[in-house]
Amino acid sequence: MNSKLLAAINSYGRSAFVCLATVYVTNPTGSFDDIWKAFLVAFAAPILRALNPDDPAFGIGSKE
């Protein structure tokens, strides 16, 4: 596995974990639907980062 792919996977994992943890801490009796929506929203930040051509870590135009 190359370093660019590993960095992307780590970014997605962090976002998903933080979002799901936030949903659970703020609403521990939340429904599965609430948790699923939070999981989907968690991917917004890394997707935006990946679409950024100026991001040197793993943006679309990165050379690494």
C-alpha cells in the first residue's frame, strides 16, 4: 500500500470516528438512522480535501 493511499484512509477513518463519537456523546439514545447520517457526513471533509488540487498530501493534482 503506498503512502498516498494510506494517508487518505487515515483521513477518512479519523473523520468517521470523530463524527460518530460526537453523535454518540451528544445523543447516546440516537437512532441507527442518525448514526448512519453522521457517518455519511463524516466523509465530507476528506472528500473535499481529495478534490483540492493544491493539497500536497493527497489532492487530485498531488505529485506524491
